[in-house]
Amino acid sequence: MTHYQRVGDVPRKRHTMHRDGDGNRLAEELMGEEGFSAASSLLYHRHSPSAITAISPASITRSPLHPNEPLTPWHLRAPQLPPGGDLVTARHVLAATSTLTLCWVSAERTSPLYRDATGDELVYVQTGTGRLETSFGPLEVGPGDYLLVPAATTHRWVVEDGGVLEALVLEAAGHVGVPERYLTSTGQLREGAPFCERDLRVPAEPLLVEATDVEVLVRSRAGWSWHTHAHHPFDVVGWDGCLYPYAFNIADFEPITGRIHQPPPAHQVFAGTGFVICNFVPRKVDYHPLAVPVPYYHSNVDSDEVMFYCGGDYEARKGSGIGPGSISLHPGGHSHGPQPGAVERSLGAESFDELAVMVDTFRPLELGEGGAACEDPAYPWSWSGRGPTR
């Protein structure tokens, strides 16, 4: 994100000596993307962020992925997966490509401190409330929030005692950002984009914690490790720049509508390496006198399509078994669209009360253990009303 922010105690001139009120020298850290040629921020630590006192392997493993073969459309009932654990280590892998992993988690406790050095993470909160604590500061989170955590940001997910934080987690092997067509040449969100900078929530103040010998779980391209830091990583007294975590609530997305059905790119909200993310929100629908409000049958020949049905009444899927909390996967090579009777039911509708997150991946998705554990075996035959189950 290229929108400049400044929080806490920052010197007037970058890369110069900076001391706190007691005269102690602060450690400046440059956190930057793409070899420091893209977005970056400067953070000012009370202690060296490099000072670690121990390194050990982390015994975190994930089940292997399996190709979607034979080619099959899927309906996953993610909320049926076992709850428990924390939002970092208890993720159920639903499906993945080489550049994106989709996970489901129902977290019941606070996570360890965590740093994902493989890429950005985008978390969509379905139910529950909590707090994302980061080296940039805290963010309160709740239903409908997207949380964008830049790669290598030290953070943890706080769940209050007795609470549950239910979320769809997208782990990118790269960076996630705003679609370029929404941005001016200087990086401002354009007039006509479906959201603006006012809709983004960023940490408003530092989060300072005093502690020593603090463990941080680190995920890298080589695997998982524990790093013990001499001092707590939440020791940043101030920062500024264009790289930071932020929250965006799906209710602040302004849908683009027209006289006839708008194609999926009209609903796009984020983009990453090898994938895009769209929102389908409550909206007025097509108003041409002969308009068909539900989507036409479509075959996106270059991508697999994942839909997470967050809430409302998704008109085109009635009769398929899909409801709030469902996730569908329609692979490239399979033409999909409205269920039987959906077109007729939609004629004359003025609005749809539906809420969904769509992820299109431009590489084939493989299925994880979480996806296989919550599949609806009858779904592939829902358009015909007959056929075998697997």
C-alpha cells in the first residue's frame, strides 16, 4: 500500500541519529519490498531487532496436497472442521497453488508471536472479535474485516478467553495489494474505485512491551523455526512509510452495478501474484427490462474459482446445498453457473442480499487435508439433480 503514514516518535530526517527522551539511541530498521525498490517503512526500535539468543526447529508440518484429478467441482463445509488452537498453528489447509494457500481456522486462543517471511497474509474474519498485535501497533478486528499483514511483520492474533475467531486465511508467496487500475500514477486511489483511503484502518499508536528472551515462530521458504529474541519485538516507538498492516471491512466496499450483469472484475478488491480477490456484497442488481440478475454460465479458462459464502442469501446457488460458511471450488475446464430454477426466480429482482469473497487463482488448485475433510460429495451433481456420489 502506497498511502504514507506516520505513527509515534519519528525523527525529522531519515537515517540520522535518533534518541528517546532518556538519551538512549534507537535502532532504525528499514523494512522494504522488492529489494528496497518498492514500498517501505522505517521503524525505530528501543533494542536491536537482530539480537537473538537461540534458534531451534519448529515441529510444524502440513499434509501433502493432491491434484484435483479427476477434474471435479467442490463444495467445502469449512465450519464443520474441528475448532481449537490458535490462528497461526491451527490452520486447516483447504487448497493451494504454488503462490497461494487457502486455510480455514476457528481459533480459541491467542497465537504465538509469528513472522511469515514467505509473503503477505490476508485474513478475512468471518465471526468473532479479537486484536491483531504487530510491531507497527495494534488493530481491533471483527466480522467482515480483511487484515493485510505484510511479509516478515512480527505479529500475533489475540483471542479473548472464551471467544472464537473464525477466519479464512490466504497465505501468499509474494505481495498482496490494490489493483493497479484503481490507482493514479502517484498511487492514490482513483475516483470511481470501490473504496478509498478513508476506508482503511491502520495502527494509530505504537505497542510497547518490555520482556526478554521472547520466542517468535518464523516461517521461511526453507521451513519453520523458533527464534528467541533478546528483547520483545514490540519495542517500536515510532514508524513511518508506505508499508504496514491495515484493516478493511467488506461493508465499506461500494459495489459497481449496471443495466446488465457486470463481470467479476467489477467486484475486485485485491490482487496478488497468481490470484485476484473479489467481493460480492448486498447491492442493486441489473435494471435493463430484459436483464437476468443472476450470473450467466461461465467458464474462466485461465483460472480456478473459489467462493466463500460469508452471509446473506446467494440467489444463484439455491438448491445446491451451499449456505453461509460454504466454500465452492469451480476449476478451470468446468463450466458453472446458476442452479436449476435460479434464473427464473431472479427475474424482476431489484437487489440481492448476498455476501461472498471470491478468489481466482491463475494456477490449478490442489486439495489439502482440510478440504478433503469437509467436502460435500453430492455437489458435482447439483446442476443435473442426478448422478453418482464419490
